[in-house]
Amino acid sequence: MMTRKEKEKLWVLAFAAIFVVGFSLGQVSSVFELDVADGTEPGGIFTVEVWHDGELLLQETHNLVVDIGKTKARDYFSAGSTDITKYLSLSNDDTPLASWTKLPNEVTDSGLARATGVVSNVNSTAYKTEYTWTATATVTVQCTGVHWIVTSGSDNNLYAAGTFTQVTLNDQDTIKITYTLNFG
């Protein structure tokens, strides 16, 4: 029998997998939401298989993540694990792809290296991470990412990416990114 902690970990892993599937379906933006096909609620799919009189009766349908489940997911991603998704990066890449595992041309110098964002809860299902950089050279950027590892240029830890209108920063210009992640 599974312990409560094992069940919670399994639930979080399942939700993360559902979230990744939603990301791969093109749900990329600086305000990120996972929606079921009808766009009304975050959730996933479950399958029911019943063998009745030698015949397989199969049903697949969407589930509903309840309010406390949304809060649990928010807490896990924002503060509930050692891999908190709060590190922000910049690049001049355009049009993020679901296959990205990092920003392909992440800026790692000029005062714009990946940074630890300040995390705060927005509501019971969303949190935000934000950071302000000061450029130390002239750099052009138009893309941002949010990661669960702080090391600049590191791979296999990009959670989401989004683009904005390209801007050229000069020495001492600042840029602030606020990434809101919503599970509700």
C-alpha cells in the first residue's frame, strides 16, 4: 500500500506530465495555463476499462482538478520542492518551440545571465516570479524563459518560454520580466 507522501508525489508527477503535454500542444506564453480541450478548466484525461461479458468497454474523458489540487500544484512549482521553477533567462531567439529544453541562444553575460526571480503567490492557483536585470553592454533580446535550475546556459530545465517585441538594451538599461504561472 502506498503512503500518503508517495501518493502525493505520484499525483504531482502525473500533473507535471499533463502539464508538459499541454506545453507540447502549443500552450506557450508568458502567462501559462494548461487547459483541457474545451478550454474551461485545467486537468487531464483518464481512461476507464471495463471487461463485461468478455467485451472491453472503454471510456476516455477529461477530469477536473479541484481547487485544493490546483493550490497543491502551485505550491509544488513555486516553493514545495527543491527544484523550484523560479529562474529567469533572456535570449534573442524567436518563436519558442515545444521541443526546446533551454533557450537556444541564452544570454549568459552582459549583466543578463539567468537570475533567481522573486517568487510570490498571486492567488490560490497562480504564482509569479520576477527579476530586473541591468545591462552592462549592448544586447538585443526578445525571448524569456523560466527554469528550475539557476545555472546560465544549462540544458534540460526549461519550463516555459515566450517572446516579446525585440528590444536593444544599452549599457545601464534595465529589463524586468514577470512570469505568472497559473494552474487554475
